[in-house]
Amino acid sequence: MKPSLWCTLAALLFSCGSSGRADRQTDAATLGPDASVALVPGDRSLSVSSGGSVRRASLHVPAGLSGQRPLVVVLHGTGGSGDAFSASSGWRARADAEGFVAVFPSALQHCFREDTDFDGVFDADESSVTAKWADGKLGSTEQPLCSAAQLAALPGAQRAAVDTETLADDMTFIAALVDALVASGGIDRTKVYVSGFSNGGNMAARLIVEDANRFAAAHIAAGFLLSPARPTPARPVLLSLGTLDGPSLARTGIIADPSDNLRALPFGPALLSEPTTAARFAGWQSSLGLAGAPTTMAATIRGIDTLRFTYAGTAPLRFEALVVNGMGHVYSNGTNHPVDIASLAWAFFAAP
């Protein structure tokens, strides 16, 4: 049985001074299953008691909103936080421009092991303590959590950084967070979207597959579909990917040898024949129940060449893969890379 959705929300309200966030005030409330979060304009830090842990998120509400507005849940990558991703992703500016609410949850710090050198053995130095979403890979045989003995052997500061010794129930946490925001009365529950980067992209994929009734569409940036389930009902999905994205180049082809890694993904129709990418696209086709070959559209965005592969179903159902030539493993925001991915993802969400 999933943990109760009862949650405790502590909202820290910010007013803007010369530093941008000054004179922080605290407004705490204990809320039950029908909890709601007041949509006060500005930036707020939320604390949510979920699954035995205190979970955190950063909420951004533009000024001047009225009626029911869309909500975008934005998920950071490995080692990130909601606060940091709120500042760097570009979604706050997009929310202000388009008039929707954005929330940026934080993953818990896990200790886990990973065979980073692909030798089939978890070596003593192949363990990490960092923020990580339970995306379907974390806690599996491929990425197991550290044992009690391994946790005890960690240096003191590293051991203290671990938030949980068991796999976090991120599905319940995010569901509780979304439901509390919808319960405010200011969110259109038919227009709740999720965007995630890397490990957060994997988590966004899991959410749109396993909790499709709560989300209207998903954007996965440099992430993978790890769930074999089919969403009911099926939802539109956008995948964005750079041709120099490291995780997409690693261990490609049919030879299980790191020397087989690609220097870059093909930019053009040949991408559909690259084995790992072809399987990635086919996974979404199968999950969403889409058939047939994609249409392809080329466009130049702020001087960068892009290709969009679209697998269409009965509108609005579709899977689109936006491939950005020369982009690495980054959630592009117009500054760290010329492409502003938040604006493109929002256009996908808002399309009829």
C-alpha cells in the first residue's frame, strides 16, 4: 500500500529586495488529504512530509494570475535540487511570459552503486551519494542501493548526507504535491504537465506512463523510458536530445565494448538507423500505441540546426523527438546553449 497522501506543508514566502530574495517569512500549516497550497505570487519553498521523509520543492507563481491556470512540474537531474533548477532551467521566465504555475521538486539523497567501468563488477569505488529520482533504474540490480555495511563504511560527511536508506517513493511525493496545488482551485487539472532532465527526464517518463491520469503531457530532456507499461490514457510526449549527449553515445551499437561508443549521433535520417536511438524511439512508439514512420522537419533555432521527428496518432496524441545538432548533456536555457528548451517544451504542451 502506498504511504498516505497526508502531508505537512511549510511555505517560506519571499519578497524581492536588491538581492532578489530577501526578508524571508515563514507561514506553516498542517494539511490533510484535501490539502491545498495557496497560489501566492512570487517564489516559495514548500516542505512536504511524504513517505516518512521531509520532501522539498520550489514553487513559482507569476503575478496577475486569475482563474485556473496550467501547472508545469519540472524535475532536475542527478545531483541537482528544485531550487537550483528553478534558477537555471528557464521555466520561471516562461511561466511569467505565458501565465502558468511552475513547481520544482527536489529528489532525496541516495547511496547507490553503479558499474561505471562496465566490467560486470561493482568495485569498492563505484558508489555515489547524491540526489537521485526513483526512475525505475535506481534500486534495481543495475543501480542497487548501498547495503547497511556499505553505508556504515562511508566517510562521516557522506554518510550524514544520505536522506534515506531505502528507495524513495517519488511517485507518491509528486502526486501529493500536484494534488495539493490543484486543490488550491487555481490550477486546471486537465493542464498539468511534467518536464525533466536526465535522471529527472527518466522520472518524467515514468510519471507519464504510470500516472497518466494526473498529467496531460510530458517533456523528457536527455532521458530514457525505463517503464515497460503503456500509459492509460496515452499522452503526448516530447523527447529533446543533443547529438553530443554523452549518455546517448555510451555503449551504442551491438558491441559491448566502451570503444564502440559514438563520437556523435547522426544528424539526419540516418539517426533512425542508429540501433540505440532507434530502440529509444520504438519504445515510445510501442508505449503510446503509435504506428508508422515519422515525418521529419528541419529548423534553425537561434543559429542551431535542429530536426524534429513526429510520430502522430489521433490528435493530440503524438511522440516527437527534437534533435539538436552539436548539443551535449545539458538542459539548454538560451545561456548555457542557444536553444531555450523551456519555450519549445511549453509550445508542445500548449499545442491543441
